[in-house]
Amino acid sequence: PHDALTGLPFVQRGGAQGFKPRTAVWYRKSFCAPAEWDGRRVFLRFDGIACRAGILLNNICIARSDSTYTPVTVEITDLLYYGQPNLLAVRADNASGEGWWYDGCGIYRGVTLTVTDASCFVPDGVFVSAAPDADGGWAVTVRAEVDAPRAGQTVRVRCLGTEAAVPAAEQTEIRLTVPHPPLWSLDAPNLVDVTVSLEAAGAVLDEVTVPFGFRTVQFDPDRGCIVNGAPVKLKGVCLHADHAGV
């Protein structure tokens, strides 16, 4: 994570919020895609680029980002040179800015390269929800989007020693009951792992682990915010990105 403006001098006029210059910067990285990746699928994800960005791979524009705060995921399988170097370049531009607060300029959040099987979970395609039942257990529902599912594949969910599996489909839904899990609260923020795997012939093709907290949240006009049946006071501030030099 990086902000290109922090190393630049302050300007009196024509600058961004925080009196840093409005400018554009380039990032370049050369990397080798191993030959054994050929035949698999490769995804590139940027969690955040300030403020506008163009993303290029081997001199081909593969994606654009128009918001500092929106992640970008793009498949680069067919654009890679396997067994030889590849050049990834990003142009970040804060000329127009995005808000009255300090935006910065650059790749300020993480970058991830993921290699998968031909069948895989759609990026950000696994969603977990849960509701308490009458016996003290929790009914867990997992919705998983599978890209290019094939016959014989299954989606399996594991949580606290309980598991369930169903045939894989583009839109897969699995339900299971978890008896008496530890609850999440402000005083005891217990999280458990819900593991969702795509399997075929006993092999795991893709797997996503979701940290999850079992809790109920309600809003009542008389009692306010209710977490696990108990009122909770909400305390907070309006916190934006700090201005340059703070």
C-alpha cells in the first residue's frame, strides 16, 4: 500500500485537499507466470486505487477504476505470457479528486494475484447468513456462486464440526444447523470460520474461508439497537481520511 503524494512538497495553489499537488503517477512491475499456470485461471484484484486508474498488462488496458473505494477484479488468463516475463502497469490519477477530504494518489490498498482451477468460486461470490432456531442452535445458510461448474462437483460447507454438501451449480445454496455456537457481542467478539470448498473426486478445487459472528441485530424505535436481545449504545464519530501531513 502506497500514497505517492506523501513524498511530494506542499503547494499553495492548485493542489488537492491537504495542499498536496494534483498529479498522475505510474506503477510498473515485471513478473514471471510459471509454465504450470497454463491451463488454469488467473485473477488480479486491486482493493483500492486513488483516485482514477487505468490497469495495463503487457501494454493492453485490462481494466479501469473510477472510484478510490471500489475494488477491481479482472481475469488475466488469456493475456499472460506463460514461462516468461509479463509487465503489469497502473496509472493512478487524482486530477479530479473524489471528495472534499484528502484522497491521496496511488495503489493504497492491497493487490492479490490468484490462480484457480477451471471451475472456481466467483470472486466475492460466497455469502453466509444465520438465524437462531427454537432449540438453541443456529440455521446457517451459505450461498455460493460457482463459475463453470461441472458434473460430479460438490460444494461442501464446514463450521464447528458440522458439515453439509450439495451438487455444485452456478447458484448453489446449502443449509446446515450448528448447535450452540459461541455468540458474537461487543464484550466477547467471537468469530468462527465457515469453510466453503468446491470439490471433485475427493480433491479440493477451490476453497473460501469466511470469518463469521453468530449474533442477532435489531433496531427498535423505543429500545434502540438490540444485539442478542440486549440494548447496545451506538457511539461513533464522523471519521474521514486524514488530511496530508496529519
